[in-house]
Amino acid sequence: RAIAFLRGAGPDPDPAPPYNPPRRSLGEASFRPNRASKSCDSESGSPGDRLLAGCTKAETVTLFNDMCVFAPGSLIDPSIEWRDLDPLRASGRFTHAGLGVEAVLTFNDAGELVDFVSDDRRAGSPDGGSFTPMRWSTPLGDYRAFGAHTLSAQGTGRWHPEGGEPYDYIQLFLGDIRYNLPAPKAPRR
């Protein structure tokens, strides 16, 4: 059962502060966007530097996707540049700490987000030692009421290998959602 934590949602929302994502753990490395100066496409530097650069750009795409799916109020942030493609699609470029990623968002006639597609993700090799450019999408569906809000209750992570058939690597189902929960207490040491 997935529980999403959204700030500023619910019956009595307060304004959300500027979005500043937390650091995410990447094995022994840590996602430090302010220190990520190498491009994901960089061939220079040590293998560890290239691996961290690939993870950092992939993490930025994941962050942008999370914002679109779980925190749409954050999408008015000036770090995102929007361009209309047609009545049901828009292209967004999200820049965070010098890393820019792009995605195309597709909506249905009801205005619900039904797909997020980015060419800025890279699929990890089975041994985790390298990344290969690959289109990534997150189709969404099964919109339903969760209290006063209508949200997608189903999502898929999908890779689109060049010259091959797309394949799903994860399916997520939202069974419950709670808003404005207090921050968890740090564990005692």
C-alpha cells in the first residue's frame, strides 16, 4: 500500500515553500545536485564520476516525474520552462542545480496526466557499472477519488529500448493517501 505525502494539499492547505528536494542515497554515493558538474553524457573523469553523473541526471528526471505525479502545485516553479505542443501535450524543461532534463506530458480530455516521457534517463547495466541512454515513461491511469482529490491510482515505469519492444519494470498502485502528516521522528541511537 503506497502512501504519498504532499505538502499544501488537503482541506486547509498552506503555501508550499520553494521546492528543495532531499538528497537521495545512491549506494555509497549521495545525490548532491550542487556538486554535480559533469554532464550525464560526459566521457571524461573516472568511472565513478561518470556513474555518479548518470545517476544524478536520472535522479533529476525521477524528481521531475515525482513533481508531476505527486506534487503538481510545484510545477509553477520558475525552474520549469513549459511549451505547448498541442491541446493534450506539453513539453517541460526542469533545471535543478545546473542539471536540465526534459519530458513530454500527455493529458486526456479530462485534463488528467496520462503519460510522462523523457529521453534524459539512462538504463543501468545489470552490474550497475554503466548507463545506456533509453527513453523512459510513466503511464498513469485509474483516476479515482481519494477524499476530496482525484488522483491516479495506477502507474507504470516503462523502458523503451531503441529497436526493441517497450517493457514495464514496475507497476505501482495507490491504495490510500494522507496529507499534511507530521515529519517522522529521527530514530534514537
